[in-house]
Amino acid sequence: MSTHSLASQSVLIVGLARSGLAAARLARRLGARVLLSDSRGPEAFAGRLDEFEALADRVELGGHRDETLAQSDLIVVSPGVPLSIAPLRRALERGQRVIGEVELALGCIDLPLIAITGTNGKTTSAALCAHLLRAAGRRVFLGGNIGNPLSNLALELLERRGEAPRLAVVELSSFQLESAPSLHARVAVWLNLGDDHLDRYARPEDYAAAKARLFANQTSEDWIVIPADDARIAAHAAKSPARIATFGPGGDLRMEHDRLRCNLPGRDQCEIDITSWRLLGAHNRLNLEAAVGCALLAGADSEALAAGVADFAPLPHRLEPVGEIRGVRFYNDSKATTPDSLIAAVRSFEEPLVLIAGGRGKGADFSVLREAVAERARAVLLIGEAADELQHVLQGVTRLERCDTLEQAVRLGLELAAPDASVLLSPACASFDMFDDYEHRGRSFTAAVRTLAGGEA
């Protein structure tokens, strides 16, 4: 798609979250007649309707109308909208072009891409990779699923704002990958593969196949970075002509005590001191290995990377320390929306934990939590729609308590943790039953901790 191909065309944006609105701004910049559609009614967008009307020629809320879809030259779908919903399925059956926001943006971007996916850890790895490259003096755009839509980069390049980035680090979800057929990653990183989004995919294999689209369009000049110990990911990677680098035990990038040994195929060997690395958990060491590998493949030198490793701080909502009351530390891991991410978080601690878990389940198997919960959790405080299922699965493993609100869980967590345990919010579930998103949930947890701390004082 060229940057001029939308002139006078009718472009329908389906889904008005952050990515959808960024796509609408880009389509407008490319000369399109923009239509906006969302299944939610006007009450969901209080105070924003004027913004929508200024951006679009028509705004339709409360459902996606077949007539509007049928009359559109191009349909751009936000990541949160499944391609399987009936209106989009009918559009595809009519032979209409239906793409994602990432695909729209890619038509305007001529930069090398480092694309990062995985069930867990992709935000930390993407942010760390960009941080390391900036420490090495590179001008880098960081975006995608991390919260900065790729369409924003396209607009920046079209409008020539300031010094343009020379490289893009893009976090991509399975939802974004399945609707971006032209994606070409110079470096493609698949961190791990667990069961996730089984409320949207019929089988785990379908979820994995969506992730594997990361490798589409790669050539023998490109790179793939994958874990050394995952045969499923390796099988997908082997279908690509790209060169492969591995991380983790036995990999090309691996930890030895407090040194990260880097032995990338065809590259000079190096070691990086990681004694100043501040993130908790073995899973974050794997994220570090993958990010360092990406930065080296993009041309960064090891001395700059060592400095970048030392000053990288934990991201919000990812094992983030948010307060201490009576010697009890509180950690916000609201981004942990899968059982695997909860397990990794729990095993990052040596001390006993009071765990806050629950929310909206995504079809995952919660029984895998039993061993890690038995190892570390003094108690589990259950919230949200999945509380019944979690209680059934964890019965007999540790003490279980039901809480109606997150604030109630924070108060009870302090009582049960004192004096020698920590309180960890790591839900293993999505947030949409009680909150706008995981960030809203994390902010609410932090606010509850600080309110409780103020009362204690």
C-alpha cells in the first residue's frame, strides 16, 4: 500500500480504542474518507464524541452495520476486535479487504523492524531492547502493543517531525500478527509460548500459528531470536530462511553467574556484566538475554549495552514495588494476565507471599498454578469473575479468601502477610470484569496500598 493509495477512498475503522483512533488519524492524513464504528454505545465514550466527530466523516456506535461495511473500500480492525465476529466474517466472504492497524501503518514505514512477540514478557523485552539501542546512540521508535500504535510512527514519518527514527522496535500480539500480512521483521523475536486467549482461538495450535506469522516474509538476511529449549517455537522458526540465534540455558545468549555470554552465529563473542540488573525473576533474565541479542544484531556495542542494562528500571505493573506497610512490601504485577506469568512472578520471590489473583478468565487451565502456589503462597485472595474457578482449582493447596473488591483484598493482604511476607497482585486473568484494562487495575491497587499506608500512619 503506498502512502497515496487512500485518497478519496472510504476507510472504516472498527474498534475505537487507542489503535483504532491512531489508524483513523493516519487514514485521514492519507486522504481517506474516514468512518468510525464501535460495538459500544455513546455512554462508553463520555466526553470524547466531539473528538470522534472532528476526526471522522461518520461515527456509528452501538454496533457494526453491514451496510456500512459493505460500502467501505477498506476495513481497518483494532486488535481487540476478533476477525471472527459476524459483520467482519461477512465482509471477508464478500471479498472485501480487512486489515489491522499495524498493516495500515506498515504501508508508510520504510525502516528496519525488530518485532517481538510471546505469551509473556514481550513488553519488558521490547522496552528493554529500545532502551539498550538508545544507550548505544540509535534513534529508535518503540511501539505496537506496548501502547504506542505503529500508526503514530507512520504519521511522524509522513509529517517529518524532528529527527526521524532509524529503527523501530515493535511489540506485537497474536491479534496484531494475524491481520498484518506484509510484516517483514529484520529481527523477529518469539520469547515463549503458553496457552493464552483461548477465549478467542478455538485451539492452542491456532494461537501458535498466529504468533508464527512473525516469521512471514523474512529472508536469509534476517534474524530470528528464540528460546533454546522450546521445540514448538523452533519448529515454526525452522520453516523460515532467516538465521537463528537462541537464548536461555544452552543458547547463544546465556547467563553464567553475573555475566551474560553472547556468542551469536557469525558475530564476535562478548560478555556483559549484569550485576547491576534490577528486575526480579528468572523470566526477566530470559527477557534480558533476548533483548541484548536483538540490540547486538542491530549493531550496538557491548560496552553501551552494559551501561543500558545497569540503568533499566522495572516497568509499571510488572513486579513493580509500590509500597511498604509495617515491613510488608506490596508488588503490582497487574500485567500478569496468564497462569504462566503468575507462576513466573511467584517464583521470583524467596519470602512467603499473600497472592491476589482473579479477574476475567481467558480459557486457560488454572490447574497449572497449584505447584507454584503451594511453594510460595501463604494465602490467595480471590477477586473477579474467575474467583469460583480459581477456588475450585486451588482448594486444599493453601488458604483461600474471597474479596469483593481490590481494596478489600489489599486490607486483608496486609493482615495475613504481617510480619514476614509480601503481598503480590498477579491476577493470571484479564481485567475487564472490574477495570478498564490492566493499567487501571494496577493503578487501583497502588492507590489502595497508598491509602492504607496513609491510614496506618
